[in-house]
Amino acid sequence: MNLGLLKFRIRISITGFIKFCIHLLGAILVGPFVRYRHPATVSPKSARLGILYICLAFRGDLILNFPAIKAIKRAYPQSSITCWVREYNEDLAALNRNIDNVITYDKFPSSGIGFLLRPLTIGKHRPFIDKIRRMRFDICVDDSGYAFTSVVGFLAGIPYRVGRNGQGFGFLYHYEYPYDFNAQLIEKRLRLLEPLGIVIDNPDDLYPSISLGPDLLPPVMEKCGLNTDQSNYVTIQPFGGWAAKNWDIDKFAQVVDHFVSATKNIPVFIGGPEDVAGISSMAAAVKARSINTAGTLTVAESAILISGARLHLGVDSFGAHFAAAVGVAGLTIFGPTNPELSAYLGPRNVAVIKKTKCTPPANRIYCCPDAGRSCKRLSCMRELQAEDVSKVLMTLWEGKQAVRVTAF
């Protein structure tokens, strides 16, 4: 028996019941008064609307919000979009030209139950709430689903609020959506826009297209020791947000060596400070000359570096999503996550998986509720072979027709 997974299931069952009770009471006692004065329609598309878009998630999840932000800007071109993100995502959000302003605020309880047990602490957040009120937003789109963010939008008096009911406080929105755990991550964000009159029939039309200024790349290349007159490098991000997403270091090194030998590109490793040791080991295992930028570049600088690469190779993390957003071909290695539900895929951005008995089915995003964190086997990553990944990588490099997901 997997005790870790059992504890996780018990915990989410208990918190799920508490969230249900919170939402039921709130929907009966508070919800009708919240919705009583909400506007019947959104202002005309030519209006200069102030829109607050809340995305307090990981770096990769922020990029998965870009199609929704692009859809808002397309529907309301005169609007001003402010994105509230985590502090570590500030520079990354600023790269998106559809975002007019970026604000950060992390000092709040991330647990809805914890927030409910400490209601009087809202007073210490009053300066931030007052700041939001002074910015006089017309619309709030809250993708985070936190209890705190729903309360902020309510107390700040934003007149039209749409959000995800992640912690039971959805009754404070004018329109709320349940957190559909297994929905396609991009389409799930687009669904939030329907109350604004934005309905997307073909999500591929909103494939993110971020255009970075030409002056951004040369300084980052110089910082990495790359010749700015050449662009014969590939970026490699071997580590994701948790261990279950990571592939074997030696196999990864074999793939990099094979690819570099065939294409004469320079492999440039990217990662955060927490990845320094692992990437140093991998770079040492690579026979060809490589550049290790782990812990030396900011997230924004890593993203800029990806934009100039000839190809991106990595696991399920922000680098894969950003490569797709800037039009760089990429191959992503997936394990406990269903790539069809969690990534930008197409003829130039493809995924590789090893199909096992615990591979998530087509309608589920993860193999188990905790996204593989408690898996003791991780056969999906352990059994994936270097030669299989190399074969798909070379097919992508040579411009041959590649399928969205190759399963071995």
C-alpha cells in the first residue's frame, strides 16, 4: 500500500468536504447579495476597460494563461490588462506585451481553510486591498481560485468578477466555475472568459505568440559566453517542478551527446538555483562542450535565451511552454502528466512518453491525484530509453512530419 498516496487522498477528501460546506453556506447566505447588483452585460468592446487578471501559479502555469490574456486583448483591444502574479513571475509576465502592468503580492495564506480560521488577519492586507481599489478596475478574472483573491476582489469593489471556485469562496464572484481538475489547461482558462462574451471555438487560434524585442537577446548570450553573431545553440531544461517529472541524468546526457554530434549545436543548460547540482552532474556527463547557466540567469533571461535557440529540449516545465510561445521547436519528455491536457502541442512542439499500465488515460491529466509525487516506481520515466527520445528529436530537427505525442 502506498501510504503517501493514501494520506494525500484522506487529506483532500477532508478539505474537499470543508470547502463544500463553506461554499454551500456562502452561496445561500452571501451569494444572492453579491450577484444582486452585477451588470447585465460587459461594456462595449471599444471601451477602455481596466482588467485585473489574477494568476498566482507556477511559471509554466503563467505561460498557459497567455492565450486567455491574448483573447481578452483581442476582444477588448482598448483595455488595460494588469496581471497579478507571484514575485518570482514578475519578469516573466512583463515579457508578454498583451500585459500592460504587472503587480505582485505573495504575503497571504494559500490555504482557504487557514484563511477562514484567521479572518481578522485581513486587516494586515488592507494596504494592498486599498491599492487595488484605487486602481479602479472594471473587471476581475481570477484564475487562481484562492479564498484570499476572491475576498480581495470583493472588498476592493471590482464591479464585475469572474473566478474559479478552488477553495470554496466562489460565491464572492458574479460568475464562478468549479475547478475542473482534468480539463485541458488552456481550454480551462478560456472558459473563464465566457461571461465576458469571449467564446473560443478553436483554441489553436490563440496559440501564444510572444514577440521579444531584438535588443533583449544579445546581452543574455554574452552573459552565457555565446557568440552573438551565431545562433547555433539549443537550450536544455532537464528538471521540472518535482522529482516525478525528471528523467534519468545519464540517459539525458546520451541524448544530448547524440544530438550535438549530429547537428554541431552548443547545448546550453538552464535551471534555477535548486537545479545547480543536478545540471552540473549532467553537464559533466556530456562529452561535447556545453554551457551551464543553472542559477546564473533569471527566469526572464532564461526565457529570452530560449527565444534565440534553434531547438528546446526539456521536461514538463516552463521552458517547454515558453519555447512554444516564441515559436521555437521543442521536444518535451512527459511522465506522470498527460501532455494532451497540459501543454502547447503542434507540428513543431511535440511530446514523448513511455506508455505503462499507470499512464494517465485520455480524460485524466495525471496518473494519480498528487501528480506522481508519491509514486514509488515511476516506470514511465525509468523505462523510457535514450535511443527512442533521440529518434524523435532528430525527426523534429530535420523538419519531418512529427506527431503531437509519440508513445513508446
